[in-house]
Amino acid sequence: MRRIFVVAAVAVMGLVLAGCQTARQDRVAGGALIGAGGGALIGGLASNSVGGAVAGGLVGAAAGAIIADSTYPGRCYYYTQSGRKRYTRCR
């Protein structure tokens, strides 16, 4: 009974904290999860070992988070004649 209560409490806390994310954090977390899954799959298949899957998952999670963080939907940029970078909404 106690074990079920602990698992339920952890699940509720996870759901409560998940609602505190910004859109950017949500995008980064999604990118990390997708990258980790793909990296673990490729690492596991390439090395035929659990260690390869773990290493692939770690590298994939880092790459997915970095790529997702660098993409910002709805924001485009252009360079002025003086060479300064200006951001604007995409059309």
C-alpha cells in the first residue's frame, strides 16, 4: 500500500511541475526526449550492447536539446546595411 502511495505522489508531483514549463523549456525537453530515443536506438543497434545504447541516448539527448533550443519558431532575422542582426516575425 505504501509503495502505491509513493508512486502516486511522485506522479502527481511530476504532473504539477510539468505545468510550470515555458514553451522554450517544453520544446527543449521534447527535443531531448526524441534525441535520447533515437540515440539509444542507434547506439544499441550499432554496438549490440546496453552501454552503447546508454551512450547513444546521452549523446542524442544533448544533441536534441541543443538543436531544439537553437530553433525558435516564428522569429526570423535579417541583416541591416550596417551589418547588425535584426529579429522580426516571420511571414
